[in-house]
Amino acid sequence: MPHDSAHIYRDTVNNIGVDFRGDVGAFFGVNSGDEATLCKLEDIKPAAKNKPFRHSSKLPTLADMQDKYFGFDVNPCGPNGNIANFIAKYPTEWTYLKPRGYNGGGAGVHEHYRARDFDGYYDDVNYFVYPNGSTFPRSYTVGRGGSGVDFTLSVNMGNNLKTGSISVEDFKFGGSGSENPTFGNCYFGLLFVQGSTFRKIITASATINSAATTTIHIAESGGELSGLTTSQTYTVYPIISRFSRTSLTNFSNQDAIIALPLIGAFSFQVKSPQMEENIGITAASAYMGLRARLYYDFDIAHSPDTNTITVQWYVYTASGPDDRTGTLLDSGSEFFSASTSVTGQKNTTNPGWLRIYCEKQNVSSVNAETFIQVSEIPPED
């Protein structure tokens, strides 16, 4: 049969195609030949290049896969894009959309269940974004002799991208047309937002495929971060930009962007030495797992680290990056000197955002706060 323990494939030598029960069902350990059941299995890895996806063709091509972003819900914004809609939809971008069958998407909408979609499916795959090798600071303190702040994106390419995964050269910005660049020929970017008027974009100077890690540098000059205001907090949306914007620039009708997977939106604060906290929250993330299980984790850092302190922490639901009226989900305390990690999980519906607040025990003026967007995509193992 055309499958083994690692992947499913079509036997071209003996002209044996992929069979639902004999190959797909057997590969996933499911005793079923039902097309709908097998094309909607929770065990299907979204990062796999060859997997079920929504399309009306019975024999889709690579171009069809690129037009549908290999089954992901990806919606480019621009040129002439509605940035407010992009921001609102950001949390659900990169959701894996499995086929719904004949008329499953409404009358006349045909999304066939195709065994051939599994031809070339590998189970051990990874995303082109490598979060653990990326750096997204949550704050920066000006006036301390630094040159500025760096945000880095690490990408799995070459031997670091596992066989059967979708590469930055497989995805195309805007679909399969020859005029459209691959993601690799686009730019890692950040969209800084504050309220309804401050929406500025900045990108790395080099394309994503230029190196395994690309960096956005916002320089400090005259005691300020260029383009940002000290003592202000911004919501930052990691993006892929079709065009280079090497300094913070107002988002314009000429810009074209796509949400970056896995990272999620985060808050970023520009601090002065006078307002610098003794504790800070770093590496915060949250995602929805199976069966309405919310997972979250964050680190608490303490400076200076010569003394041990007790920090009380609280996790609240939030409707957005400025909502402080949400419900308390969890709380606790940590006794440490330099840093400590907190992980937790709760059964709940997706609140959209979490607000994390920490303060030193009995010293409420020493506190820290951050907001994180809850991702629908679990992190890689």
C-alpha cells in the first residue's frame, strides 16, 4: 500500500493511488473509509504541504494550493486595504480550513473530499516560522546608553524545514500568479497601533529568504526611539509585507501585508529611566488547545537580581489590549531572584486577549502588565 510510518504517497511505479481506508485511515489509525471523517481528523498537521483543503476542483494543482494558501485562512490587506478589518481579523488568520464537502459551504459551494490531497502528506512537519529562535521584546528603556531595540524573526529553511512542510518559497503573496512574489521575497514587518489613528509599519531591510534570521532595528536617538513616544504603550502586529519600509511609516494605500503565523499580537512599551519597573513580564503567549482548553505561559523578570522577592500574578480575560475590566482566570505567587516562569491552563471559551498583571508583594507600586492575543494555533512541539 502507498503509505509507511512517516508519510502517505502515490505509488507511481505500480500506478496505485491513495486509498481512503487502506492508506489514510490506516496511517492515522482510524478504522474508517468515510471521506468526510478522514479529511476532518484533528490529527492532520496544518503545517503539512499536502493535506485536505477547500477547493472545487477534483484534481487541484499546485497553483490551486497556492491560491488557497495551502488550506490556511489567509487574507492579504492592501493595496488599498482596510487596516481596521485586518486588525480585527488578525486573531483568526492562519486558521486551518478543512473541506466541508459538496454544498458544505452553502448551495453551489463544492469542497470535495479528495484522497489525493494526502498524496505526499508527512506527519513530522513544522511551520516556516520558528518562534523559539525569534525575539519580540515587550519594552525598551531609553536614556541608558542603548542604540535601540531589535525584533528578530527566525525562519525554518534548508535542513531546518522538515520534509513535507510548506516553505517560504511555496507560499505566494496574493496567489499563484507569476506577478506575485513568494513569501521569501517579501519582508518581515511590524505594525504598531495605538488607538484609531497611530498605525505605522516598519520592516527588515532584507527579504525573508535572505537569511535564517532577519532583524528590524528601531534606533534610539536623543533619548527617544525613532517614530515612537516615550511612556506610551503600543499594540504590535507581526506581519509579512510585500514592500520594504525600513523606518516607521504611516500605513498607506500602497502597503500590502499579511499576518505572520504563530507569533501573535503583543504590547510594547517605551520606558524612561524614571518609570522603569523593578519587575517585567516577558515571553508571554497563549493559545487554545483541544476541547476548549486555554493554555498560557509567561516569564517574570526582576531587576536588580541581587535580592529575592515574592511577586503576585493575575491572569484576566480581555476584549482587547486596553481592557482592564475582564474576569480573573487565575492567580498565584512566585518567590525568586532574577526570573521565573509561570504556566497554566483553564477550560474556557477563547476570550480573544489575556491581561497579565504582576506586582511585588506588599509593594503595589512595583508592578508590570502586558496584554497578549490568544492564538488559535498551538505552538510547535
